Amino acid sequence: MTSTTISTEPNPSDLPEMEPQSVSDAQSSQPESTPDHALGQDIQRIINTARTSPAPTWGAWTLSGLTAVLMWASFTPVDFGPLGWVCLIPLLLLVRIPRATRLMYTATLCGGLLFTIPTLQWMRLGDPSMYIAWIALACYFALYFPTFVFLSRISVHRFRIPLPLAAPVMWVGLEYMRAYLLTGFSWYYIGHTQYRWTELIQISDITGAYGVSFVVVMLAACFTDLLPMSLMKRLQLFPTNLTPEEQNLDQIGRKQLIQTAVCLALFLSVLGYGYVRRGQAEFKDGPRIALIQGNFPSSLKHDQNQWRSIYLKHLVLMGAAVRHQPDLVVWPETMFRWPLVDRNGKTNEQLQAIAPEIPLKRWSETSVQKL
């Protein structure tokens, strides 16, 4: 019996031949990138950039300049102390906004210079060489303004510390550092603007001027936290696309009410302490002191030809002060250019051992006592 096996496997010769597809044909089968598609991508990129771009710089420059002018007016020569309570509010608005504006720290640095240069201009009056020291100190002092904004923003937006706590801690901390860094410059503290409010500054017997500065900045920050969002929009402190955090800035909730109550309670406590301390103190009349101060450039004290005129000028001023019968007369340093000799009951041998370069007859002169 014969069996026949039929194979179902196709023969290669039976398969239809496929024509090879050229490379150009394969590329033409893919969707082409049209000019309209590229234009759409560019438009979308522009939109995304606009949504993520920071606010314009105009608001930062305005607020920094306003703080500089108000702070300058709170010190001498204007010396209007109440401005000390509000002069930092414009700067604190830059701390409050979640996203920094364009050139914000450059604007705050320039605002600091706008305050420090006219405030410290008295330094140039001592000697022409002091112009360099004036500008150098003004530039150094101005660095504290952007540093304050930077550190406060980190505290508020990264560590979520309330603004009425973060701002005074940072400001007072920088004042303390300024008092010791580079030999120290403890002038123009914000608390110094309140020297006329006697009850408020009584806290200084515990905290020094730093406590007064803390209270002033704390209330300014508390008020800043209550300002409406419409004001910040008018100052162009927000970019076009607002984040949820920025949209909620206008909501005054339980948190703002609690921190406002705490700030007011602390302020009233400090003020109450001042009234209590004033009531406890028994003030007695102290000594009457005459401060004699001529007006001579410091360079003249090294000119021996000017010594006599300097001495006579202060002698005349002291004569005018004697009419008020002072208990103590104080002259400026280096205004009496000759050695002040007085035996003070010492023998010639003792004087010769103390100051052998001074002739013994000089100790017997009475010219100083006759003054």
C-alpha cells in the first residue's frame, strides 16, 4: 500500500514577490511637521512663560523708595517719630507676596542706599577724607535691607512662620549683628525713633533698644498682614497667573485674627509696664552739666597754630555756661592741647619718679587752677 504525503508548507517560489520600498517612500508615509504646528508650539511656549514669569519690577522700586523716604523722615533732621511705626510696611509687602518680583533685591538695595546716603551725610563734615568713609558705610548699611527681605521671605514662605513673628525677629537680629560686626554701628535702630514716648521705652531697662524695635516692627508686620489684595494688585506685585496661595491672601481668617490679638496684647503689656515703672520711680534733680562744644574740623587739632584759637573759643563758651552755675563742665576731647599738671599733694621725688620728663617747676605753675 502506497501512502502519499502532502506538504502544506508553502514553497518560496509560490509566494508573491514584494517590491522593495525606497527610503524616500518610507519618510513620506510619516506625518509631516507643518508650519502651523510649529507656530502653535511657539505660542504655547509664550503662554507658559507668561504664566510662570514674575511680576514686573515697578512695585518693588516704588515700595523700596517709599520705605527709604519714610525712614529718613523718622530720624533727624525731620525727626517725626510716628513714621517709625509705618516706614517698614512697604518693605514688608515685598516679604508678604509669595513670589518675588523682577529685580526685587536690587530695588531694596537701592532703596537702602536712598536712606543711608542722606542719613549719614553728616560724616563728610569732619574732613574731606571722610567722603570715602561716608559712602563706604552707607553701602554697608544698605546691604541690611535686601538681607532682611531675603531672610524674612524664607521664614514666612518656606518655614511658614507668621509674618508678625518672623519680621521683628529678623530685623532685631540684624540690628544686633550690626552693633558688633566690623567694630559695630549701633545707630539708627528703628526703636530709636520712639525716644519721645517715655512709657513705651521703659522696656529698655530689660531688653535695651532691641525690645522697642521688636514691638515697632511687630505691629508694622501685623498691619501689613491685614492689607487687602487689591492694594498689592494695584502696585503690580503679582504676575498674570495667580497661584492658589496668592488668591487666598485676601482672606482674613482665624489665623490673622489670633495673631492680631496677640500683637495688640503684647503691645499693651509693654505700654502697661512702662506706666507702672514710671509710677514707681522717684525722680530727683541731678547735677547740672554744661557741655562745651566748639565747631572746628578735626584736622585743626594737629595744627599748633590753631591751638590757641581753639582753646580761647572753648574758654568763651565756658564763660557763657558759668552763668547757669553748672555742677560739672565738660570739654570735648583734644580741645586742651597742653599737659594738665597738678601736684595733688605729691613730693618732688614722687613727681620726678612719675614723670621725669616734666621739669619740677612746671608742677608749681597755677595757670590751670586760675581758669
